[in-house]
Amino acid sequence: MTDVAFLEFVQVWNDRQNLSSPDLHRQIVDWLAENWARGRRELLLMAFRNSGKSTLVGLFCAWLLYRNSDLRIMVLAADLALARKMVRNVKRIIERHPLTADMKPGRADQWAADQFTVNRDAELRDPSMLARGVEANLTGSRADVVICDDVEVPNTCNTAPKREDLRQRLDEIDYVMVPGGTQLYVGTPHTFDTIYAAGEETYLTGFERLELPLLDEHGNSRWPERFPADRIEAIRKRSGPNKFASQMLLQPMDLADGRLNPDRLRLYNAELEYREGNGEAVLMLAGRRLVSASCWWDPSYGSPGKGDGSVIAVVYTDDHGDYWLHRVAYLTHDSALAEAQAEAIQMCVQVARFVGDHYLASVTIETNGVGGLLPGLLRRELETAGVVAGVVGKASHVAKDQRIIDAFDAVLAAGMLHAHHSVWETPFIAEMREWRPAVSCRDDGLDAVSGCLLSEPVRLPKRAPPGGDPVRRPPWRPGGQGFKARSDFDV
């Protein structure tokens, strides 16, 4: 093992290549060297695009092999071609760096495009450096260091199933690394639900992090020689706000400009407050008086976790004209109980409870497809539960994509759609982020909520205790009840 510091190793290379050593690169070099010296073996390096991070990581790999030729380094990338690029970079460094020229082996078969083995004393089955795509079979491989270089790219993270598959494949690293091995992730976020997210219970929780966005905390360029203000503004205009924020500022976002941005939803935590007094009912939410409600059920008989989802949603309107998405429920049924209680009945029982709990006067069922037989079944379950509410069957004749756009565009743009915190714990938010017109994706929750937003408000709520006789409560909508004036007086 040699004692040449990593910074010195890099400076020798830069001098040989007539390259500068900007402060940004010195910061990355110092961070890598310090963490290696301190034995920190779980590292995440995030730096803006074209910052030179992959080149510096290649120099880091060459330096590690220079210090210990028996190390085995695996490079994982989104595809094999990208991983090979890193391996080729390290090969060129070893061939040309003054301190590593004698490490190149004499045999050509040990100096291949996707793997190489430097001159070393140990007899090891695995090469000194190996390139693999993240989808490759890693069984049987062993490594002391695993470099995850841009494993998250649009092709591996632009849908929820792809993100889940990426995480499962990265989990295999634990079976590749030797005890005490090192993982180094290098990349930029390409989705809102990124593997690089910070905080507790995120995918890389516990990793030492270095985040270097293009702009520092004062809004200045971290590499002004290469990225002056005019070039930054040109990149911003050319790439668009989402891509610039993601790739240059390291903010987790969807790179595609979606029509439905859940960040425009106005989060709230309040619950419904129902009051009666002097023969008048009032329904309040977050200090606002509610004047109408719409409830829409988009049904499905699919097995839990398979096929279309069965979703019911409720949206209230207040006296200021704002909309309040209070609940989105993804209904399931128990297939094991199907003989005793049919799937449709199980869901109707849940819908009846939902209607009663939210002081609703009516629920609309989308009768396209499987919903045709449900209105009659639901009326029976509402009666059994003692809930006084109407059931309206409605067929949709407008294309689903158009319905969703018509429902959400205006209220989101105006900032008039509030969403209860429970909505953020359902698949609805992910559906909003991933939805694109004319692209096949999950949209069951979107369909239910769009039905609420497009429906005529339902204004006559009635509610009764389950199992008891229906009790007609005063309507909580202002003006929803008649008034009898006295006329037995003399003029």
C-alpha cells in the first residue's frame, strides 16, 4: 500500500492532462478521501450534471487500486453501456497516470472492455474492476467496492413498478459485497420518489451524503468558470423548470411536466364538525361552512391488488367556493368470504359506511362496465345500515383522459382544491404525479375524484344511526330547508 493522498493523486493527473482543479472538485475529492480514511462505507455523492463527478469517481477507483491492487470493484449503472464507460475511464487513467503505469497486466484478456485485472499478488476469481447493468444477474459475484453510477435514470424510474424493481435489484448488492465492503452511489434524482431522497426511512437512510447543486445557498454558481450566470439561465430555459430543478439543483421531481401537480393541492388536517341548533344543521371544515358535497364511486370487482381499483371519494364545497377533497378510499374485498358474502355486497357495505360517516345525502355510481347492477344492491345496504341517502347511477360518455383534465385543470391552477392529509397516504398522490394523457397508468382514484368535481353538488344530507330507524336530520346546507312564515296577524 502506498501513502499518496487522493488529492495529490488527482492533482498529478490534472497536471498531466492540463486540467484545472476547481474548488468544487477539491470538495468532492476531500469528501471521498475523508470518508474512506474514517471507514465510512455507505456513501452518496449527488452533484449537478456535467460537474465532473463521474470522472472524479473514476480517479477514486484508480487510486483505491493503486493503494491496494487486491481490491475488487464492481460498477453498476442503469445499463451495461454506461457501466462500461466508467470502466474504460479507469483503464485509461491506469494506463496514463505516472503512478499506475506498471499496474497494467501483460495479458490482453485481462484488459477487456467491461472488466480488467491489474497486476496483483492475490489469486482471486473476480476481476479488479467489473461493469454490470443494474438488471444483470449478480449471483456468484463478489466485490469489495460497489459503485452505483447513475442507476436511477428515466428508464429505471419513470413508473412505480420500475422504481420498485430498481430497489429490489439494488438490494442484491448486500449479497455481492464482502463484509465491510463499500457502497458509493453517484447520481442525480430523476423522479419525485427518488432512491436518493433524504430523511428517515428512505432507501439510503444512514448513508453519508454530499449534495452539491449548481447554485449554492447564496444563489451563486459552484463552478463559475464553466457555469457563469448567462449559461445557467440558458440551461434553465432550454431544459424547463422540472428538469433544471432535478438535474441541476438536485430537487426530487418528475422530469416530465405533468398536467396534475399534487404540489398545488392545499394540505389540511381538520375533520368535519357537524352541529345542530335551533332547527338548523351546520357542517364545518377547517373553519369554513360547507354548502354542498359530491360523492362518486368508481367500482370494480377485481381481486385486491389486481386489475382496476374500486375507489370512492367525497369532495365538499365551502361558502367561499373552494373544494375540499376530504377522503379517497380504495375499497377491497376478502375473497375468502365470497361464498358467505359476495364481493359486490362487501363493497356496498363499505360504501354505505362511507356515506354515513361523511354526512352525505347521495352517492353517484359510475355504471359503465361492472357498475350497472350496483345501485340496487347499495340501496339495500344503505337501508340496512339506517343511512338515508340517495343512489344515482351515471354512465360516463366522455373519454376518461378528458374527464380528468376537465375536472382538475382549473381548480388546481386556481389553488382552490384542498386535500386532507389522509389523501396523501393513499395511491392517489402517486397517480397524480404519474398521470399523462394517452399513457396507460393507474388512474382509478383520479377517475373517482374527477367524478366528484364534475358532478352537480348534492345538497340534502340525511343520516341515521346504523341499525336504527332512519332519523332525518336538518339539512346542513344554507337555504336547504323551507321556512314557514306567520300570517295570523292584523295589518
